[in-house]
Amino acid sequence: MDAPRLTLLHDADVHSPAPRGRCSLLVAGERIAWVGPSLPPLPRELAVDVVELRGRRVIPGLVDGHVHLTGGGGEGGFKNRVPPVPLSKFTRGGITTVVGLLGTDDVTRGTAGLVAATRALREEGLSAWCMTGGYHLPPATLTGSVRGDVVHVDAIVGFGELALSDHRSSQPTLDELLKLAADVHVAGLLAKKAGTLHLHLGDGSRGLELVARAIAASELPARVFHPTHVNRRAELLRETFTLAGQFAEEARRGVAGRAWHVDLTAFPVAPGDGAVAADEALVRWLDAGLPADRITVSSDSGGSLPEFDGDGCCVGMGVGDPGALAACLASLLARGQPLARVLPAFTSNAADLLRLPAKGYIDAGHDADLCVLDEQGRVTDVMARGMWHVRDGRARVLGTFERAGS
């Protein structure tokens, strides 16, 4: 058996995501073996690769909880099916952990293909999980049931993204939503997984109405209902803040099960389109005193960003970019936001919600998923599971078909 790779990152300004100051990190194989100010001398025979960082900031690899690994789209016909996202698109954007899902098209794309894409990324060195289902009910599954998928398939951690308040949804009723959420929650308990119901929120005027009713009408913990794209409309974001504030107050009063999580999407925002950029939405959330550990930012990478006319016909199409997370983080730093304040939304918060215990933090025993930032807060170097994937902004590891040039 080959000896584990040993890499020493010397003199790094470590943010774990909490600031730890100037430290060195010893990586052994895929794990962080040691973090501290002064590592004792190592035997020369170990052939440690020493990387001098001279005080540059090192953060955990970004955890992206909303990715269309097999490609999204299809709203404008078969030619609008977005192709799968290649490995280096993630790593060059600082993303070392992804959670894949299906969207509008859960007909020509299925759970089996998504699980296969998840396993392929694992073989290429990324950390990857996925969700069963998609926009619609009855759900697309692999084993024939949502509970079976979550319990029996190691890569599946929850259900998503079920569409609400959107003309593309299957218009689920309250009872249907509650039964699905119960299935996901119980399956999560049985398999010791996240068991979250990841909810796509569309542009519809009903907003979070069905989510609020479901939480009020059942014994299910609020965390099971995980809405995303809540910054797609200013009114939806205000509604989210109101509901989050209500749940936070109930939690302070000792009401059990009111730890609610929401997800912002780092999509491009054009002037006048009514959306709120993810960096602005995150600052507003934190300034409002809402729970700093209950908000995440995801990229929607590989997903379609369609434009519809008043009759629901697709008239334009964009695609979510994996680089959006790193760009959002850099934008926050450029605005003067402290790294320690905003970094959890890109790292530890998602890892905690998704119950990925080796992710989202820099500490001994955790996976060696690391990003090095330059002075402007841009990602320059990326290590995933102990291997350098990006150095000085250039991808050193390419996906299988990237290497083939196709």
C-alpha cells in the first residue's frame, strides 16, 4: 500500500470558518492531520511537500448544496437541455463538495443518472451527494419510494428540488407536501442523513404560504422544509425574513423544532428584474439579527435560468455558473464584510444542515478541502480530499472527458 500523501501548508491565515490566526496545516492523505502554530520537525524520510503561504488566507472548500450535476433546463425544448457540469468548473470556483438534484426535467433525466453522475465526481476527486425527486409529484425515484431512496442509496441525502409557487410545478396540495416531508424526515432518521425537503420557490405570488402552513400544521421540525431561491424577488425575501424572525423568536421562547434554514442563490441580477443579489441578501439577513447559522448560499450551477413571457413560454435561457459562489464571497469582502461574518454561509452552515460532518471546517480529522485566497478574496488554489486540483488559478486535475478534449 502506498504511503499517504503528506503536505504541509506553512504560515497560513486560517479561517475555520472562525479565524484561527497564523497556523500551519499538515495534510495526510485525504484528511487534515494537524492544525496549529508550531509543528515539531518532521523526519526527512517522510518526504513532506511544504507549501509556503506567507500569511495568505486559507478557508474550507466551498459546500454547494444546489447543483444540477446532469444539467438542467429543457423548458424551451430538447435543444435547451443543459449539459453536465465538468469537474474543473467546480474546483476553479473553489467548490469541493456538491449536492446534485433534478429540476424541471425529471422526465428525460432521472435519479439513476443523477446517482451515477454523483459517483463519477467522487471518482474524479470531488465530494458529492445528491437528492431524489425533482420539481414534480409523483416523485421520480430509484427504488420506487422516497424513503427507499434515502435509506438504501448512500449518495442520496434528501429530496429536491420540489417546485412551489411556480407555473412549472405540479401544484402540490398541503396534504401532499406534508406526506412527502414526513417520508423524507423519517428516512433521514433511519439512515442518519439530513432528511431535508429542498424546495424551489418560484415567482408566484403565493410565495412561502404553503411552507408556513405545513410547518404550522404538523409536528415536523421546521428544518425539514428548506426553501431556496428566496432572493429571486424582493417581496419573497421580505416574506422569508418575517417567517425566519417568527421562528427565531419561537426558538428563543423554547418552542422545539423551530430551527429553520433558508438558501440564497448566487444568480446574476440585472437592474430592474426585481431580484436581490445574494451578497446583498446575506448582509441584510445578518444585519437583521437573524440566525447566522441558518442561512446558506448555493450556485444553482448547471441549472437553467429561463425567461418566460406572460403565457409561460420560454423566451430566453441562461445557465447557472459554478463560479458564482466564489464571486459572491469576493464581492462581500470587497464591500468590507469581515470574512468570519460571511464565510459560514458558504461552508459550515451547509455542511451542518446536510449532516456532512467531515466538511465545512478546517480542523484535525476533517477532510482536506481547502481554498487559498488572494488579497482581493479571489480563489487561487484549491485542494480537494488532500489533492491539489487548482494551483495559481489553473486547473491541475481535469474531468475524464475534459482530458479527452470533448
